[in-house]
Amino acid sequence: MTTVQEGQGDLVLGALGALGTRVDCAGFNRLDLEGPQVLWLVVSGAVDLFAVDAAEQGHWHHLGRLEAGSVLLGPVTGPQHTLVARPLRDCVVHRIGLRELYQPAHTQTWSYDAYGNPQYVPPTTSPLEYALALGVGRGLTVLFQAPMAGERAGAPTDDDVFWMQVPPGSVQYGAVYGEEAAADLLMDPALWQSMVDQQYRLLTTLDRWIEQLERTHETRTAAGIKAGEAVRAQADRTLLASIGKRSAQRTTAADADATHAACALVARAAGIPLA
């Protein structure tokens, strides 16, 4: 989860908040994120992000939470798992369409020194480019840190953002192409491809992590079943051995200890703490 500094405004919302189509997620329990031709901007509230098997649509694996100011590229195809969002209360997102920036803006400029000699001035990052890098970085951070969730002490902040490189001149507002594109974002194809490749690598990493989780769960379940069968067999033998003994015999401390030991054996094999 990446939090937004309250009271100070958010750079991402300031630069991208006017783009896209508003989607009020009230009453939604699932938000399909389409594909990499769109960006999703969390404007208010938050969404929980899950990885779901793209073919079988089975178990939902929770990855983390996207707060307001986070941007996520629609999921790419190819990895075993895709991304699905579950909006929380009062969540509003913007669906921002992407269009190709056919001719990236010229960012190389020249100036002259006191003697009239030309000097090259390197390009600088615009507020839009910085906001896109920060917003997408917040979304990527959730994917990047999901396998390490158990090792983190707290929710990530902007200091932990997985920064994406946005070259100067590689994005522009769609309004420069006309009113019909005013709600869209223009993006250089090379930048878009780098975003797709980055997300693909992260999703394939999540595939391996989820496979390991499921294999560990299956191993624990099998161990628990085996231990349970052994305990039941022992209980049956104990019951048979006790048949014919006086029913009035009181339960001793040794009997209680034996019962607790059997329960502890099953719980330990299943990976469940026994209180």
C-alpha cells in the first residue's frame, strides 16, 4: 500500500486527474482491468489487487492495496496469472486510454554563453512525466513487493517506489491532438513497450511465487491428513484396548497429556498453532 500525503495534494492526481473516464466503483466486488491499452488511476478510496489464474479463474491471491494516486497498466497477456482489482468503499478510478505519440516532442535545446558560443541544454523531466513515473511506480511496487510481504515491517511509502524511467518528451496530453483525444494520454511506443515488458517480467515472477505457495500448501495439507490418519488409528487401538475396562475409571493427567500430544502432532503437521 502506498499512501498519499494528505493536505499537501498529490502530484499524480494533479497531473493525471483530469484524464480518462470516471468509474464510480460503488457496489463493485470486482473490476476487470482489460489490457495494456489503458491505464487505471485510483482517484479516491483504494482497490485491493489480486493475481488470478488467467485460464481457470481459480483462487485469488492478494498482492496488496493501491491507494489514491496509484496508476496501473492493464494486465499483459502471456503470464499464467492476470490482475483483477476489488474496489473498497467509496472508490473512484479513472480509465485512461492510451494513444500513440507519433512524433515525440523535441526536448533538446541550445543556449548561448556570454561570448555567444552555443551550449547544449539537456532535456528536463516535465511535471506530467514525473507524475506518470511516480504513479506507475506505485503500482509496480505492489507487484514487486508482494512475494516479500511477510518480510516488510509496514506499508511502503513513496521512498520505496519502484521507479519507472520516463524519458523527456515521451508522453503528452491528448488535447494536443484535438478535442476527441482530450481525455487520453499520448505515449511514445518505446515507452509503452518498456512498461509492457516490465509488467510481464513481474507477472512471471509472481507466477513462480504463487506456484511455490500452492505447492507448500499442498504439502502441509498432505502432512496434516497423514498425521490425522495416524492419530485416528492410534485412537482406534486405544479404544479397542479399553473395551471391557471399568467405565467408571476416571481420566488421569496422563490421559489428558496423551490427548494434547496427539492434537499437537496434527496441528504441527498442518502448520496450525495450537493454543
